[in-house]
Amino acid sequence: MGGVGRLAALPCGKVSKWIVLGLWIVAMAAAFSPAGKLTGAQENDAVSWLPGKAESTEVLKATQQFSSPDEIPAVLVYERSSGITAADRQAVTQHLAQFGQLENVDREVVGPIPSEDGKALQVLVPINAGAGGWETIGARADDIRRVAADRPDGLSFHLTGPGGFAADSQEAFAGIDGKLLYSAAAVVIIILLLTYRSPVLWLLPLVSAGTALFAAQAVVYYLATKADLTVNAQSAGILTVLVFGAGTDYALLLVARYREELRRHEDRHEAMAFALHRAGPAIVASGSTVVAGMLCLLFASMNSTRGLGPVAAVGIVVALIAMLTLLPALLVICGRWVFWPLRPTYGSDDHTENSVWGRIGRRIAVRPRLTWITTTVVLGIAALGILRLDPTGLSNEESFVGTPDSVVGERILATHFPAGAGNPLVVVSNEAQAEEVRTAMASTQGIASVAEPQKADGLAYLEGTMTDAVDSQAAKDTVDRVRDAVHAVPGADARAGGGAAILLDTQRAADQDNKVIIPIVLVVVFLILALLLRALLAPVLLVATVVLSFGAALGISALVFDALGFEGADTSLPLFVFVFLVALGIDYNIFLMTRVHEESKVHGTRRGALIGVAATGGVITSAGLVLAGTFAVLATLPVVAFAEIGIAVALGVLLDTIVVRSVLVTALNLDIGRHLWWPSKLAHKRDPEPADELPEPEPELTST
């Protein structure tokens, strides 16, 4: 036991296991309250999602003296297909007075604005969301609908514009934490029951994962309130599935190794110490890789993407600690009976070599080169589907699963008013050049009209109505033309923002983030694998398989999106899918390759590869099903961006665990053999033959 470190011995000592359990109970009691407050600490205002240095973000900050940067205009559209009547106008005018008295409506309500065809009226209600973000918008939207309900028969009403879409987004995300938590827990329970075939054992990983989630939420809450960490609905939702998925993965690996050691050691405390000693380094390396990959998001220019990095990293660190301390303590406290009815008794046979993956490994060993070449070609063909992916951003209409009221209202608004009505292009300039800027803006193609400038403290604020829908490519092109025009006005220091500019800047920032972060993640993953495996060739091949897996997953996902009727993809999709698949996919590389490396020292690389896939194939498959299932939960949300991330990551994880890790990597191990470990000493250890036979367990496997 001298070779087992103090950390490994702590949660499995006869006394210390109870200390570990007690400490976690105290931690849970302390975490309960702050974890429940995390939703209230979220920042879902515009700036928390936008590129930090983008021109549209600068405009939002510069316009504070004219209107709050948290102000979101709700566009109300009243329609009567036969034509607006005098009674309709009177009713809407009465509504205006009530809208102006609503909480968070700090500026004058504008309207009613009649359409040229006389069939619709438009009203603009400026809502100051403040620190409440979506929650405030949702509450005021309910108040607006309540007021508008008192209207003449036949006069339809819809709430759209930025405020309408924000309200529908708030409704879509309502209760997201609970939905994701219960759905992820249900997925984990089902897969653990199928994996362990025990009516009790599944409880321990689930309790450990749930404890880790509450602790992680508490830590994130304190970082959000004390260290200005940006947390929004997106990062909070992903935190839930990430902690449950990754935490359960680590649990599966530890339990599998513990079950092996229970057959070799009569004392369960000693068995757990050996399990931690052997599986612990792989789990720590896996978790560290995910943390490093997530922290690479700090290089992002998008505030929402940059904030996700630390949130996800905190979740993984807490999950790692829980699975290496709380779970081992619970397993040792419960004893062998927790595995009932398949209790691993001391001295019983280990049938790993006769497992499904053991047989698959022997079949791969017959023609390993043909296997990896065929697998690579098939995955390469699947990756061609990426050509159908259009990650240039989702329009308002494309952002929701279904057709909420804001989408209906936008269609009606576009029928009767200029397509950009209610969501103007905003320009801020120096006051002295205001008229020149207004002239330059008004003469730009795509601008229908420009309002008189507002002036204050040396600045001028101008609003222009665009001829095209704010989320269209034509509107984005108009933004570029307006920027060129106003930037050319000498001394104006003019900048253009507004809804269309925000969408354009977000798209460009996402493209830039892809170019910067993806190479950084690959380098970080390569360095960690090189240090772990003490080789250079193996990490290069493993990183290449991860990239191939990512391409195939995104290609297949694009076809699935088409089948589901999703038009386009969110700008952040490629980056998020890449980071999650690479960081989490490397987990399975590490699980497999650390075992292969361990066995290769005794049996040679080819036989080590067969032992490795036989011993880890089942647990990697189970872990992949858990992670895929938890991410697939995101697809249940009525928000296309979340659904796309969930589907793509789930498909990628399944490809990674079933095809890439267990088949492609195993075939490469068998074909390349000892050269895989170049330039380490292990590269010079010749493989015994034949490679397609698994050796019987030897005493070296049970010694320290």
C-alpha cells in the first residue's frame, strides 16, 4: 500500500471515509442556498451576450445618456384586415396611457403609428430591463398583453420586436434548470441501471453527481456575485448537463476499476485504494484536459462564450473532486453488497477477455490496417455533410422550435410597415457633425428614413429605419454601407449599432473565435496527451482522430437539422461543438490509452491494445451513452440553438465512443504497434506474437 498516495487512501480508509462523507454533508448544507440563487445572478442583458469590443457594443454603452443600455423596445402591432376603425384607434390610444404607467417603462410610449394601407397600427413601448434582464421583460410582456386584451372584436394584437422576442426567449428558458436537472438525472438513472444491472448501485454515482452540481452552482454563484463572472441562461444550462455527464463518466471508470480490484483484494478498502491509484491518474488527466479546453474559451471575443469557459471549468473541477472523494467513500461504506445481484467476490474470475469488446478487439486484430482505413474513409464521407451547414446565425423566426407570438407579429409587421420598423439602426456621433452624419446615413441604400437627431453632452443620437428585416443578410449589408458612410464624415467619430449591427458583429466575432480558439484547444490537448503518454506520435494520431470525429459529427448533424426543419445554425455552434467534443472526446482517448500504455509495459503494445479495449470498451460505451443522453436533453428545449448543440454533441459523443475510440484507435494501435510510443523507451519494446490472443491475467496486474 506504500505506493498508493495519501489522496487515494483518504476516501477509502476505515475512519477517513466517514470524515470525507461528513465534509461533503457540510459542503452540501453550505451550498444549498447559494446554488438556489444562481438563476437570480444570471445576466441575460444584451451586453452580457455581445462581443466586448464590437462597434455595436460600444454604441450600446455610448447611448446611456439617451436611453438605458438595458432598454429593450417592445413593438406592438394591431391589425384589422378590413381596415382600422375609429373605435380601434380610440382603444389603442387608451392603451398607450396604461402602457406608460407600467413599471420599467421610463420613457414615452410611441404611437399609434398607422400603416400606409390603413390596416395596422404600431406602438413602441420602451422597457428598461435593468438587472432583471429577461425576467423583467417577461413580466412586462404579461402586463402589456393584459392591457391589450381589452380591445374591440376583430382587432388582432401581437407583441414582437426585441421586447417580444426577449419575452418569448424568457418563456422558453423558464424553469430550464429544473427541466435539465430532472431530465439529465432520468437519463443517467436509466443508463446506470442498464450498465450495472443493480437496483442500488446507480444511486451512488447519481448522488455524487447531484452533490457535485449543487456545489458547482454555489461556487459559480459566488464567482458571479463577488468576482464579476458573467453567467447567463446558456452557461447555467450547459453547467447542469456537463457536470452530470462528465461526473457520471468519471464514476463509471472508477466503479469499473474498483470492481476489478474487488476480485483481487479481500479487503474492500484496499481494493478501492488500488482502484484510485490506477484509475485516478486517468480521471485527473481527463478532467484536467476538459478544464484546459474550457478555459481556452477565455480567448473568445463574445462575452457569452468567454463567460462559459470558467463556468464549465468550475463544474468539471467540482465533479472531479466529488468523484474522487465522495463516490469512493460511499462505495466503501456500502460494501460489496451494493453490486447485487452481480457481486464481485474475492478470487472470482474476471471475464473481461470474453466481453463483447474483447471479441471485437480480436476481430480488429485480424486486419487492423483495413479496419482503420475503412473507418477513416466512412467518417470522412460523413464529414462532407458539413458543406450543408450554414452557421451564419439564426433569424428571429428560425430561433424557436414552433411559432411564438413574436414571430407571428414580425410577419404581420413586415406586411404593413417597412421591414426594419421597430428595430432601428442606431448611429452615435459628435454633436457638431450630427447633420452631416444624418445626411450620409439617409442617403445610404437600405435606409428608408432617419429621425431627427437627439443631442446631449456633445453627442448626437440618430435612428434610421431600414427597408429590410433586421435579421436579414440585406440588413447586415446595409449596416456595412452605413458604417462606411458615417465613418467617412470628418471629425464625427460616428459609430453604428442597433439590432442588425449586433447580429452582424456577433457573426463576425464567432468566425474570429473559431479561427483563434480551435487551434489553441488542439495545441493544449496535444501537450497534455504528450505529457501523459510520454510520446509524440500517439498524441498526433489521437488529435487527428478527434478532429475527424468532430467533422463527421457536424456533417451528420447538418443532415439531421435538415430533416428536423431547422434552417441555418447559430454562429456559436461549430465552436461549442468542437470544444465539447474535443475536450470530452479526449476523455475516452485517455481512458483507453492510459490502460493500453499500462498493459504495453507488460505485454507489448499489440496485446496491450487488446487488453485495453477489452477492459475499457464497455465502460467507455456506457460513459458515452450517459454523456450523449445528457446533452441530448438540450434538444428538448424550444430553442433551436440549444437543440442544435445538444444533437450535435450527442451524435459526436456516440461516434467517438462506439466508432472512433474503440474501433479506429484500437486498429491504429494494432497496426502501428510499439512505434506508437515514439520517441519513448516503450517504442523499442518488441511485441510478442500472436497479437490477436488475449493473455491470461498475470500477477503483475495486481501488484503496486
